[in-house]
Amino acid sequence: MATAPAVHATAKGMTGAAASFLEALSDDEKAKTVYQYEDGERVFWYYAPLNRHGIALRDLDADQRGLAYALLESGLTQRSYEQAKLIIEHETILGMLEKERGVVSFVRDPDLYYFTIFGDPDGEGPWGWRAEGHHISLNFSIWGDRIISMTPFFFGANPAEVRKGPKKGLRILEEREDLAFELMNSLDQGQTSRAVIYRKAPSDILTFNSSQVFLPAEEGLPASAMNATQQGILRSLVKVYVDQVPADLARERMARVEDEGFDDLYWAWGGPVQKGEPSYYRIHGVSYLAEFDNRQNGANHIHSVWRDASNDFASDVLREHLITYHVI
């Protein structure tokens, strides 16, 4: 049975940021932005370039944009907030690269990032918000003074490494890639044979944009079969994903990983173990899941996601509430 989330200091700031954002919108703009919390739109998420429901940055004036970014910032650490802004700005770099290659499939526009509110931040029931565009999907649910869900949480980068121009050398998501190779290169032959479950890296993260996680948990090398140094690298990599959210949320989620059994985390790899080659990994435990894929565009295009196998979109918390209070 799920344990009720603790009071979160972050919830107050998040609620205030959402309320201020909505207050600055006209009635027509609110009609684009606000959905019922129970609407199926809340559990549809995607990280590809496409038209989305919500209000786009391009439709906001400077003051409204500032309030939208304040909402974005309320769910992130300073580091992950800066990464989010870099990912948005990255559309300009990607657009130039595609134009040089003569392949322009989509409009690459930093203004095509959308904000959506589900429910009423000032109401008594649960509410949520989403910030989403190409290579970003952030999904939070809040109920009073508790954050009841903070996943799916997706960051991507194309190019993963900028190889020319004024921003040459920029790697927005380098830590989650470098630690993974450090861990793989620390394994002995027997450990490697257990960790590698795919000869070739999959073409994308395997959970794709599913609203619920369905993956076999026990594939790869368990943390219990690693030495202390290797476990330390794995723990650092887990924290790269968890530490994207403010400290009160990250502490609670990391404690849950430990409570469920750090030794029961599984490390699975796909592809060669040389940098520059297409690569995939996932870390999967009882409820914790992180996936990373870098195969597209000559292994210079990262997709990475953090999921909660039992509580994406607050499904477990809401189910518990319904069972406790609404089912006779």
C-alpha cells in the first residue's frame, strides 16, 4: 500500500507560481491552457516536435513568459533549470545544422514549448502542470502541500555534443552519459556479459511515450553483484536523474530507492561499450526507472527519461485515495 507523500516546501512555491501564471492570462488564453485534472490529456506526453495542447511561449507576452518560466523553475533545481533553458535554446542550433544538411523535417523554434495546467491550483483537489516541447516533458501533480507525482521527467539533446560554431563543446546532458561509460568500463568480463542485454542499442528508449511503464525488472546486472566502487558510480547516476527536482523531493525519492533495496536495482546496457558508438542503458528497480538512448544522428542525439513504475502521473496515490475514501 502506498505511503502518503510528506509535506513538501516546494508545493507552496509551485502552487503560487501556477496561480500567478494563470492570473496573467486572458480568458481566451486560459481556455487554451487549462484542462480538468481528470482529462485524458494529462497522461498523454511526448518529446518529439509536434503541435501540443496548452499555450505556447510564442503566444505569450514578455511578462507572461516570465511567469511561465517561473513555473518551470519551481519544479527544478538551478542546474536542471539551466539545462531546460539550454535544451529550449538548442532548437536554434539544431535548425541551423539541419539546414546545412538540407534536411528540414520540422520547424525548430524555441517558442514552441507549451504550458498546460490541469485542475485548479487554488482548489481543494489535486491539480497538475506540464511543460513540454521538443526534448522536454515535465509532469507534476500536487495536492495541497504535497507533490504527489513528478514523473515522467524527460530531457533530451540533439546534438548531444555541439561540434562546431560558437557553442562548440557544449554537452547539456554529459553527466548521465559519462557516468554510464565509467560504470561499464569498471566491470569485469563476467559482469559485462550480464549487463549487456542488447548487442545493438535500441532506436529509442523502450518505454517511448507510454503513460504506464511495462518492462521486465530483472534484466541485466544487479547492484548486489557490483563492488563498492561500482555501486558508488551507479548511485551517482541514479542521483543525476533524481536530483533534477528540488531537494525536498529528491531526498524523499532517493530514500524510497534505498528503502526498496538499492541492491535490487538492475543495470542493463545495449550496444558497444565505446564512446561515440550507439548506446543504451536503463536502471530498473521496484519502482525506479531511468532510461537513456544515444543512437540517432550518428550517436549524437540523446533521449533520457526518469519514470516511477508505480506512480507516474500520480496514478498510485490517486488509486489509494479512491480505495480508501470512495469505494465501499
